[in-house]
Amino acid sequence: MTIWVDADSCPKRIRDIVVRAAVKNDVPAAFVANRRIGLPQKAPVSMVEVEAGEGSADRYIVEHAAEGDMVITRDIPLAADLVERSVVVLNDRGDIYTEENVRERLSIRDFMYELRNQGQFAERTRSFGEKEITAFSNAFDRTLQKLLKSIN
């Protein structure tokens, strides 16, 4: 089992939670980005730097993640691709993407993208604070423990 992190836009506090859990549970964690991300030099944590370009980190994760792995991403199209391949996907707010919800979220994302492109909707960013970090930490820990039990 590997924990893959779409690290291009992953908040530092989320990266720290993943690193601590990877070290504590001796589970490989690979942070994938098209630029260097500051990570502690601790086994089993690694950094995968991919070429610059739109979607290069996503392509790498899709090519390397396998059933039984976990991926942390806020990228809904990436999540949809991975869920189809039976990879567990969690966003940085603790939402777990499933076959039941990922297509709906992808449709909403695409609809909002079209509205923004037509100038009919101003983009808003949701706050990201302690509440969201706690929700992620709780969901991540539950999901990680469940995956670890399934391989033992």
C-alpha cells in the first residue's frame, strides 16, 4: 500500500499529517508535484518531481496508483479516474470520493467551470482552517487504519 499525495496544491498542514502517519505506520508516502516540495528526509516518505505542465502530476499518479492505495487530492477529475480503478481517494477536507458521489461532484465542477468561463459566476474560495484540518485528519486516520487492516 502507498499513500499518494497530489502535492501541487496540498496545504502544508495536510502534508505534515500524512508524513507523521506514514512514519508512524511505516507506510510509503509519495508526494508528486511538478516542483520541489519541502518534506522531511524520513523513510518512508519520498518526493516525485514530474516535468512541468498541466496534469503531469495527475498522470503520474494515475499510472502508478493501484487498488489498495490511497490518494490525497482536491482534483475531482483525477479522483474520478482513480475511483474507477478502485483506488481510495480523499480530498484535503476529509471528503472521501466514492463511485456514488464522484460523478455528481465532477458534473457540478464542470457546470461551475462553464459558468465562470461565461462570466456568470465569480469564483469563491472556501475557508481552510482548523475545522477542515481536523475533518481531514479524522477521515484520513480512519481510512488509513481500514486499509491497513485489509492488507494484514
